[in-house]
Amino acid sequence: MRSSIFGQLPRVGGPSAGETVNVFKLGWPPGGIFVPEGTPSPDSAYEPIPVARAILLDAQRAATADAQGLLTFVNRWGVLGVGISGKDDFPADGVGKTGEALRELSEWIATLEALQHHRPTDRTWSDVIQLFETRLGGVRLSARQLRDGLVPRFPVARLLDALYLELWGVVTRGKQLRQCKRCARFFIRGREDQIFCTGPCARLWHVRKWKRAHRRAKKLRR
């Protein structure tokens, strides 16, 4: 038999009942795949939820990036867990499918911001509810013990689940999304008067503003 992944496989006698193996013939996805390097140790467990806000910002940037930009995102935050077309549980992510997932996520972020600020959009809050019911179907409820009780935990199997869980938290806890004054990405406000998504964005905007004012003043002196 021939596999498009493993090449020519030898034909041997049929396996015994206890050695039955399912062989999937998978077409290589266009653009290649992202494969996690090595197996993480228990001591290096990755918890994306505490940094989901930062990942959502990077996800919006990566949504419009080329394959190298997607690789930069994956190298920083890990694979989304979307698999490849036709085999979603394959232990690697298709590059094209990663880009599609990030673009869809970014579109929903923009939709949520529009709904929160009563701006026109093709989607409704009912669509958002249906989205979360679909996307968060695999998220489990759990808890972590503290000295005086328990705090909630939501173990997730995929990075993509963690990002949609963060969006669910935004809309169900009454948090407001805002569009950055410099880069136009949407972010979760840490305080009411925040108008830039990050400190670097604020500094770059003020530097650009100072340069424009400096050029105008220079022209007036001529």
C-alpha cells in the first residue's frame, strides 16, 4: 500500500486481531504543516489562558500574515490544534488551516466589538451564542484548591479553545473591546481610559505625533 506521507509501505501478511492497524491515506495540505517539536515535559506545562489577551493581539496580526508570519506566531504561542483538512485530529496543523482559523477568530473579535458598540454588522448576539456553544463544547469545568476554598479552572485541549474561552469571558463579564488608536487591532481594556493595545503602540504613536509636529514647525520657520 502507498501513503502520501510515509511513501511506499511494504505489503506483508494481514495483521493478527490484536495487531490491527488503521492506515489513513492523507493528502499533504497545501502550504505544509506545523509540527510541535518534541514532547513537553510535565514540568513545562503550557497554560495559555493567563496570557490569552496577548495571544489574541498577536492572532489578529498573524491573521493577515504570510506563512512566515504564521510560523512566528506558532513558534511563540504553539499550534492552535486545528489539524489538517479531512483529519482534524491529526497531531499537526496545516499552515493554510491555521491561517483560516486565525482569520475567522479575528472576524469574530471585530463582530463582538461592533455589537458591543451598537455598530452595523451582519451577525447578531444569537450568532455569538451559537458560536460559543459550538466552539466551547469540549471545554471542561474544573477547580483549583486554595486555602479557603476553590477557584474555577477551565482545562482546554487546544490553544484555539483557550482564545474563544477568553472571548466568552469578555462578553459574559461585561468587558469592552476597543480598537487601538495606532495599529487598529482590537484589545480588551485593562482600564476605562486605555486607548492603545500595548505600551509599545502608545510610544510609537506619540513618537509619530511628535515627528509630525516637528516637521510642521520646521516648515513654518522657513
